Amino acid sequence: MDPGSADQGPAQLRAQSFSGAVDMDEDVTYNKVEDVVGSHVEDAVTFWAQSINRNRDIVKIGCALAEVCPQSNSVFGNLDLNKIYAGLFSEDKCWYRCKVQKVVSDEKCLVRYIDYGNTEILNRSEIVEIPSNLQFPDVAKKYRLWGLQIPSGQEVTQFDQGRSFLGSLIFEKEIKMRHKVTYQDGTIVAQAEYGHVDIGEEVAKKGYAEKCKLPSNNNAPEEKKMDPEQLGIGNLKSPIPLWGHRPNPSAFTRPKGRFNGRMVPDLKAKTLVAFPKDRLAVGDFNLGSHVSLEKIKQDQKLIEENEKLKSEKEALLESYRELELKVEQTSVELQRAKTTSVELTKHLENTLHMHVGTRMKSLAAKVEILKEVRRANINVRCGDDLSDAVKVVAEGHLVTPSSLDKLEKIWEEYNLAQEKIQICQNVNEGDILIAKRNEVRQKLYTAVEVFIVEVDELSLNKRLKTLQELSASLEAVYGQTREVTNAEEVLQKFYEWKHGKRQEFNRVRTETDASLRLLTEWFNSTIKFFDLNDEESLNSEEVIGNVDEILEKIESDVCKELEISLVEQGDVDKEIILNTYNRVLQKIRSEERLIAIVQAKYKASIEFKKQIVEWLDKSPNVDHLLSIKKTLKGLKAQLRWKLVEKNNLEETDDCDESEIEKIKEEIIQLRHCVFEKIYHEQEEYEKLTSLVQKWFPELPLLHPEAGILKYMNSGGILTVSLERDLLDAEPMKELSSKRPLVCSEVDGQKVLLKGYSVDMDTEATVIQRAARYHKAWRESKEESGLLPLMFLFLCKSDPLAYLMVPYYPRASLAAVQASTPLSAEEALKVMKGVAHGLRTLHKADIIHGSLHHNNIFVLNRERGIVGDFDFTKSVLCVQNQEFEINEDGIPEVDGLHLDDDVKTLLSSLIYCRNSMTAEEVLNAECFFLPKITLIAYPEKGPECEKKEELEEENLDMYDEKAKNSEDSFDQ
């Protein structure tokens, strides 16, 4: 229960008898019974406990301290030993209320946790100020076992055992305490019981404490406050044999759950002497021969009467002072009231002089506001805007086209026919399905024409715009919508409410107009009366008449109209208006959805009619594709023959160089023609793919020789017309440590061929993964942040798959940093490009798994792209750079010469416990900085003068590392 403590030893611990000076609290009566829970033990007879009624207070204190202490200031300067602070307990790192017992050094203080009783030495930084609402008395109280004391000369071992034994009896247990006496320091001497067990008796039986002589208790005292002088001790002539003059015991404490801690003495220990006056008996001491017991009793009675008179005198004086203070206060209040009355009288006199003018000004101001209100034509209060909205929604409501249902049914039948053809594997069965599909297609074409004629696209667009503007205006006034039930009842309630409001509004406005006309007539008659040239005789009583009543009536009517127009509606009014608004918005949204459906079907119908009209009476064929393939076959044969002819000429002894050059030119031209036809072949494949996906899924089934399905499954990256021996390839030995890597040129562009060893299983996997990567790149192309794939083809003679990609010589991040490192600004641009590439891959559900400095390419020192990876492997992991990690697991990046935002991003990327997504990286602060001027690498000092030599050396080192790098296949 206690938060723990620093233990104390028994070196100074001796029995503090009940003869010590005590001072019982006036509100604690003799034999008061209290239920407590033990929280901390000091020795075999002394412990701390908390009242069981304070359990909730303990919880509230803990919650309050946990909230305020982390934001509170640590203590400094001189500490107040009577003030309550909060201390951070060392064992559980929680905050508890405490008082400073002693300043040990400039940095450390001994504190006592006042709600538990234990002590501990804390640093000043672990002690904080707490607010005044937590400055209330201690929850824990200090208790001593009644009639017991620690034996003189007790050994340390026995002392520790006694403390442990008492702890086992009272610690965190509900104990019944019978109060006997209270010391001046607040210690309560009491009899402790746990169930039917007398705890004091159990401690004494074990020999950890001894019984001391108790004063007689013939009569339970009524007055518990004890004072040695009241006992007449000062008048005694012979010494009083006390219950043993033993040194005061040092307080012992223990951490929660154990009693064997190190013991230190309590420096605050002191010896006090006292007797409870009403428990002193003749047998307790030996009086001198010339002092009688009767004399002592008489002296004691006189002392008591004297104290009683003193108390009465103090009470009378206090009463006198209170009455005197009340008289003074009453006098001040009377004077203040008199001053106020005089000021009020003067104010009323001044006001009466200007009463008419003031009243007219007030009325004119209200009428001026009313004019503005009427000019603004405030109709929202009566729901006129909602009435108009209901009218718009109801009058122009879109009716579902009669041909829509039929069209959707036929379209569904058509889609089902297309799906059956797509999964069909038998040509004969496919012919039957195609014939049925063509019949359905003809019906669909007819239904589409009917639907297009019935739908008026311009009217749809106009109606949609009207609804959007209406909903926007309503949302600007009423805000978000909510679901409503009983739609018809909502509108009926609204109409009834609006009718009543309109009637009330018109009635109030009519009364206001009538009052203003009456005032106008009064002004006209008054003007005539005061016009000395007017011959019409008017009586003053008739003119002035009831002007006060007129002004009162018009003020009332104007205020009422302003209230109706400007004051917020009640909850019932708001509920009716909001329900109506939500119902109107529901109708608008419902009609908008219907318009969207009709528009989408209309656009689909227009597109269908436009594209299918060409194929109503015929089907596409693959003749053009096969023609291209045939041409390609001839060109490749010519190219192979020319390559053989060139090789033969080069191997002859008397070769003609001009003839060889001529053949080389022919080879270049033939190779160009081959790639040109391959591009044409891809274009034709794309057209057929579009036809297969939209209208003719039977083409792969009817023309398997065209290889349409294989092309579609590869995402358009696979070509069967390209072969390795057709290219003028140069081996890249320095980059071919893991797989064959050759460099070639296609239409003036340097390319790399990456060879992958494949078998029957991995071939399909490589094609599938390359297709996914290619699809991700194709959706964004230049903005994808990825290295593009040009072609994927299979070797006919060897189990190899070749991937063709662009070649960027010495453009990998490793090569760039080895030659001319990027500046911080350039590095950010490259990082942003890499983040774009990773985001593109992650959107396509692709994990790169091989991101490293050899597989990131820097284009023109301003754009970074992510290279492809080994499509034969599932996930790779590369880690070349090591960072120092602090105790929290966060990488140390302070040593890098980078902007703070860049350091933050870098640390987050490396921090293994908090992985960032590519989207989060792109939104990092560093990518939004206007300009970065810092250098990303440490300065090289004097070596910068030899920059050229170092660049060459670094490039050589890079080439050497690339040969041995496990992941060097990606350049």
C-alpha cells in the first residue's frame, strides 16, 4: 500500500513510553473505534495506517497528481518543511504527496510520503510544487501499540524480525483501532485488533516488545487533552517513578512487500514526557511524606477551574470582537447605501429632464433595425426556402425512362453471354455461344437506340445542375444531413408548422403597421396644434391625449416583430426545420443517383452504338497480325544470314573492309526494320486486346496461333518475335557476377539485357511479376518513378528469359556518390523520386525488397528512379549502412550535415519500430522546403584540390565493389 521507503536502523531506537509529552486532539475521544488499513511499519510497535473511509481519496489524489505533476516545476531555493509537495517515488515512478523532513545536501532531500508514512531520499528534480487544492492534511496516521515498548538493548536482528512480524499482521489488512492517547506530534496510541486477534498481545508473545506499566483506568476520561502541568507534576516534591526513561525509537520503514531493507536512524527523534491527567493513580508513584494525596487533588481541581475560566474569558472576548466587527461593517454598509441613494436620486432627476428624448431615441433605433430586417426579407424563420426547395424537387422530379429496365436486362444477358465465351475452351461449343451472343447483341443494339431516343441529355444535365445548386444553398444554411424516418409525416408537420408561423408573423406585422400609423397620425395632429398659423382649433387634451399608451403599444409591437424575426427558434421549431431539410436532401440525393445511373447508361449506350456498328455483320480477324509476323520472320532470316556473312568475312585472311562495312550497314538497317515490325506487332496486339476485352472474347479461342492470350497475360511486355542472337550485344562482365548481363543498342538507345535462368515453374512467375511491374509503370510512365521495362522475351535455345531495360551508364546512386556526391538539394530531389517509385509499387501491391544504392538511378542529378528487381525471387533485403542506435532505438543522425527536416525524415525511415509508408515519405516537410543550401556530406578539407584524382579513384573502387556485390545485377 505504501509507495516504498528508505529503511532506517535501530541504533537510536528505544522505547518511547506513554509517559512522554502528549497532546490529544480535541475531536478524538477516548476509546474511539476506527477501521484502518496498514500502509507502513517502522518498528515492532509503531506503524502507519490509512482510514478505510479514505480509499476514494487515495485514488483521486493519485489521478490528480498524475495529471498535474508532469507539467509542474521542480522545487528550488529554500524548502518549506511544513508545505506539501509531490515526490516521484523511485520504485514505480509515480507521484505521491510528501513533506520535506531534512535537506541532506544541495541536491538531495529526505521526504516522507504523507499519505503512506514511508520516507525516501530524493533529488530536487524529483520534487515538484502542487496546487492549493491538493494542500490538505495527511491521509496516513502514525500509530503505536497501547501498553507496549521496545525492550532496551534489543539486537538489530531481533528488531528487524519484530518489524517484519508486525508487518505480517497489519500490512494492507483491515484493522480495528481503539484510540487511547494522542501525542503532540500526532501519533495515536491505540489498541489494535485484527478479527479476534489482539495484535499487541501477539507482538508481546513473540518477545519483540515488552509491556509497560499502564496508568489506572478507574473511570474513562471525558477530557482527552493532556498537559503535564495540569497533572500537578510541577508541584510534586518527590520524584515520580516513570515507566522507564527509555530513548525514543527511531522510525523504521520498508519498501512495499518486504521488510529486510537497509536501516538508517530517524534524525528527528526526540524524548517527550507526559501523563494522561485523568489516568494518574496513587499507586503509580511514591509521594513524599509531607505531600498528601488530597492536596494534589485540590491543586489539580484549582488548575482545572482556572483553565475553565480562561476558556470562558477567551470566548467572551472573541464574541465581543465579533460584535464590534459587525457594528463596523454595518456602519460602512449604511454609509454606502446612503451614498447610493443620493446618486440614484440625482440620476433620476437628470433622467426625467431627458425622458421623452431618450424614449424616442430608443424607439427610433428599434424601428431602424426593423426596417433593415424587412428589407432583408427574412423568410428562413417561416421556412420559405425549404418550401421553395420542396416545390423544386417535386415539380421537376425525373421519371425513370420506361426503356431503362428492358435495356438493363438485355445488357445483363449480353454480359453473361460474353463471360461464357471467355471461359469456353472448345471451338465447337464456342461457335454456338458466339451465335447466341450475336443474337443478343442485335437485341441490345435495338434497345440502345430506343433508350438514346427517349433520354434527353441536355435536360438531364440541366436538372442535375439545378439540384446541385439547390443542395449547395441548403447545406450552406443548415449544414450536414442525417437520416429521417416517416418522410410523409415530416413534410405534413412542416406544412402545418409553416402555416401557423406565417399566420403569427402576419398578425404581428399587421399590429406593428397599425401602431406606426397611429403614431404618425398623432404626430400630424401635434404639428397642426403647434402651428400658430393654422386656423383649425384643437384642444390640447385631444392632441396630447394618450401619447404614453401609443408609445408603449408601438414599442411592444416593434419588439415582438424583432423577436420573431431575429431571436433563435426553439428546439421544437429547429427539429421540424431540420427534419424537413434532411427529407428534402434525401429526395435530392435520390434523384441525383437516378440521374447518374441514366447518364452512365446513356454514355455506355452511345459508346456501344458507336463501336459495335462496325461489327454487327462481321467479326474481326488476325490476318494483319499474322502478316506482320510473316514479314518479321523473313526479316529475321535475312538478318541472321547477314550476321553469318559478316562473321565469315571477318574470319577470312584477305577480308575486304569495305565489304564488311557495307554488310554492317545492311545489318543495322535490317535490325531497325525488325524492331519497327515488332512495334507494329505490338500495336496490332493492343488493338486485338481491346477488342477481346470489350466485344470479342472469342478471338483467343478462334485464333490460338496468334498468341493473343499470352500477350494479354504478360501485360503487353512479352514478345515472341525478339531473339537474343538478333542483337549486337556486348557482355557486361563487371556487372555479371550473378546472371548474364549484356549491353546493346536499339534505335540509338543504349539498353541492357538481363538474363534469368527459368524452368517450367519460374517462367510463368517471371512473366507474371514483370507484367505487374510493367502495368504499374505504364499507368504513370514518366511520373511513376520506376525504371521502365522495354521487352521481355524467352530464349529458344537455352532456358533463359531476357528482360530489356534502358541503360544509364554510371548513373546509379553508388556511382554518382563515388564520383561527385549530390548536394542536399539534389539529394532531396532524388529521394522524392524514389518515394514516388515506391508509392507506385505499393499501390500495385508490389514489394520491391531490393532497394539499395546500386538499384537507384540518378537522372541528370535532379530525378531519382527505382530500378527493377529480381523477378525470380519473392522478397529481397539489402542493408549496407550501419547507424548508431540510442537507448530508445532511434538512429543517431545528428552527425550528418543535413537540414533538420531531412534528419527527421532519415531517422524515421531507419527507425525499425515505426515504418513509414511511401505516401508519408512524400508528405514529409523537407520536400516542401523552398531551397536547401547545406551540403549533405562532410567537408573534405584540403583534398578538394585533388578532386579529379579522387573521382577517378572512387570510380575504380566502385567498379571493384560492383563486381563482388551480391546485388550488383541491378547496375
